[in-house]
Amino acid sequence: MSAEENVATKENETMEENVQTEQVGNENQTDSVKESSVVDLLKEEFEKAKQKIVSLEDSFLRERAEFQNYKRRTLADNAKIKGEAVKNFIIKFLNPIDNLERVGSGVNVSDEMKPFLDGVGMILREMNSILEKENVVKVSPVGQPFDPTTMEAIASDESEDVTEETVVEVYQPGYVFTENNESFALRPARVKVARPKF
């Protein structure tokens, strides 16, 4: 090979190396561009996933709170329904209980009637104990101040012996139902009230 050919060959080799270096440089640039775009895409996906998690967590907490409120409302509604059912059921028994209490009152009790009246008394005591187990209390407020929420005044008299309206006679006892520290009258006591003289 001649010197000119050697120079030409070296120039060709140098040019080829430069072209290869440029191609490798371009490939490295392309790879780094690809890597940075992949990293950007991954960051974007990560942020979207974080937002989705926050959204789902918020949704979960709202649903949970709503369910807790639903449970609380349902329990309150069920307690109210139960209270009304018990109240309506017990009210139906109050007049028969009053009638059982009247049996034998104002009558001379003979030896023949005594076992019958004792049996009626036992039935009456058993019915009253059932009412007490169901938180129903009989109210016979003689001597107590008049309370219009649990009593109904049938008659009244003026008296110098009292300083406030006071029950002096009970015509029909009242019944109060207590549940969850709340009391309400199933039937008001029908009473005679003494009022102070002015």
C-alpha cells in the first residue's frame, strides 16, 4: 500500500469512528430522553395513584360515617317502635286491672267470697309485678304537688291547709312507663286537687 492509500484508509477509519461515535452519542441521547420520559410517566402515574388513594380513603370514611349514622338512626327508630308497641299493649290492660281492683270493694266480704277475692288479689298482684318488670309504675299521688304531665284534675277544692296545688284524692291511678332514663305517662292519674285560698 502506498502512503496515499494509508492516509486515505486512515481517514476512512477516522470517519467511520466519528460516525460510530456520533451514532453512539445519538443513541445515548435517545436513551436518556426515553429514560427521562419514562421517569416522567412513572411520576405522573404515581401522582395519579396517590390522588386515587386519597379519593378512595375519603369515600371510605364518608361511607363509614354514613353507615354509623344509619345504625344509630335504626337503633333509635327500633327503640321508639318497641316503646310504642309496649305502651299500646299495656294501655289495653289498664282498665281490666282497674276492674280487678274494684272487685269486692264496698262489699261485705262473707266467708264464701273470701277465697274468690283472695284469688282475684293474687291475679292482680301478678299483673302488677309483670308491669313493674316492664318498667311500668303505678302512680297514686295522694299528698303530692299536682303535676299536669302525669295527672288529670277531675275536681278541685280550695283549702287553707295547702300552699300549692296538692292532690287530696285519687279517683283512678295513673301509670308511667320508663325506658332509657325517659319517663312518659301511659295514662294520667285522675285526681282531686286542693288549691290554696287567696
